Amino acid sequence: MAKLDDILQQEARTEINQILDESDTEAAKLMREAEDEAAARLALQRKRIEAAARTARHRAEGAAELAVSTARVQAKGEIIAQVRKKVLRAIEDLAGQPGYGRILKALADEASRAVDDAEILFVNPNDAAILHDWAMQQGVEIRTDPDLRFGVRLVSSSKRSVENSLTERLDRSWDMLSARVAQILWAAR
């Protein structure tokens, strides 16, 4: 009987070793699968993180470009506004120059060509003396308007009026002039 016990124990050990070997093999297989799955998940997560980082970087670059572009536009606007102020100052300075009377008379002549049967010439009170003789020669009444600066307004008998002033001309042509100024300023960049 001792032999039978030995045989049974031997068979049990063999079966146990076989089961343990199969378990080890299965465990190793499961471990490899788990490692492969973890590596695949890790690679997928890494790709997602890299994609999110690229997206965030592109957004940040876009926001930075927009901020720079906005700052440039603001700077250009400020420079154009400064140019306009300087032009207006130059017009104001022109009023004190000896040739200002000729300019006013030329503006009045242009306005008179646009208005048939002019009756009234409006000028700034400071310019009335300069254009008094011109108004007499044209046969129009001269009146003052303190709001009218650096030019004239002629009114016809039909109440049609034409204003011809340096500031009004600047206003009319400012879009074209400011575009040209911008082109000159930024072409030098």
C-alpha cells in the first residue's frame, strides 16, 4: 500500500506541477496582455496629450498673433490720428501766413463757380476783412459765422449753399489721404 500511496502522491504532484505550470503560463500570458494593453493605452493617452498640447499651442499662437495684429492696428490708428492733428495744426498755422488771403479768395472763387446767383458770403469773423473787397466785386453781402473756419460758404437766392473750406476738404478726402499716409508709413517698414 505504501507503493500505491507513493504512486498517488507522485501523480498528484505531477498534476499539481502541471496545473502550476499551466497557471504560470496563463499568468505570464495575462501579464503580457495586460502590459500590451497598458502600453497601448499609454500610447493612446500620450497621443491625446500631444494633440491637446498642439491644439493649445496653436490657440496660444493664434491669440498672440491676434494680440500683435490688434496692437499694430491700434498703433497705426494712433499714428494716423497724430498725422491728422498735425495737418489741422498746419491749417491753423496757415491762417497766420501772408498767403492766407490768396487761399481764401481762391476758395471763394471756386465756391462762386458752383453757385449761380450767389447773394451771401459767409466767412469767419477773423476773415471778413480779407474777403470784403472780393465780396464787393462779386456783388454779394458778407456775413460772419464763427463756426466757419478756414474757408467760405456761399448762399444763392434759391437758398442753395456751397461750403469750401480747408477743413471740409480735409474731411472729404481724409479716407484717401489716410490710406496713402498709411501706405507710405508702412512701406518703409
